[in-house]
Amino acid sequence: MDQETIVYGIIKDVVSNNGQFQLRSRLANCDALLALNEFDTFPYLTSSMFAIPEDDLEQGTYQTQVIHFAASYQAVEYHWEQWMEKFEALLKNMYWVAATVHLETELSGMHTFHWESAGAFHAPSDDLRVRCEWEQDVSFRMDTNYVR
């Protein structure tokens, strides 16, 4: 079977006491997600990967609306720079305070990427900052039938 790669994460929107700003920013985020093509070229970044919770305390939105996403790919790590370009193009069109992407690969472990807003929040077309952390789970398996 071919290598499977899992990509998942969240985008945290802006917390605001200004109802008009909050509505405008959340609508802009929704528009940015819906603008993604459903028939994208590999590596895919499509609107169906994303879920946006309702603006309702009982539906998972206390103060921060958390946009979550996930997908499985065939060895997307070999095309990771292209996937990151698409994801960052999406982030540039959104309002948010932080975003996190987890990349789970079979061969090179788990990578975590964090974007943090330079100010109180990121607005469309602001510059982006990313930090990458790499974790690798190395399992040691002892073969009891091993003979020297």
C-alpha cells in the first residue's frame, strides 16, 4: 500500500466585543473558504476539508470561532511546499489570531506548523509568520526470534 499522509489543524478567528467587526470578519473568512475550488489540482486544498462552527455557544463557539480541517493524501510531503503555498494564500485572505497544521507522515514522523498574527490579529493581506516543529516517534521493536 502507498504512503498515506494525514493533514489536519485549526484556524482560530478574532475575538472581538465589536459585533459588526466580528460579523464582517467571520463572513470574510467564510467567503475565503467557499472560494476554494472543489476540484483542485494535487496537492488538494478544497472547501470541503474545512468545517466552520455556527455562532452559537451551544454549538461550539464560546468566544473564539475555531475553523477545523482535515484530509488524507498519498505522500503529500513530497509536494509540501505547494500545499503550504495554497494554505498561506488562504490565510492571507482571512482574519485570524493563530493557525496550526499537523502533518503526519509514515516515513518522516509528525511535523507541526504554527502561524501567529504579528499584532492583535491578522487581517487579509498582512504578512505571515510561520514556525515549524518536527517530532518523530521512533518505535523500537524487539524480535524475540532473533538469533546471533
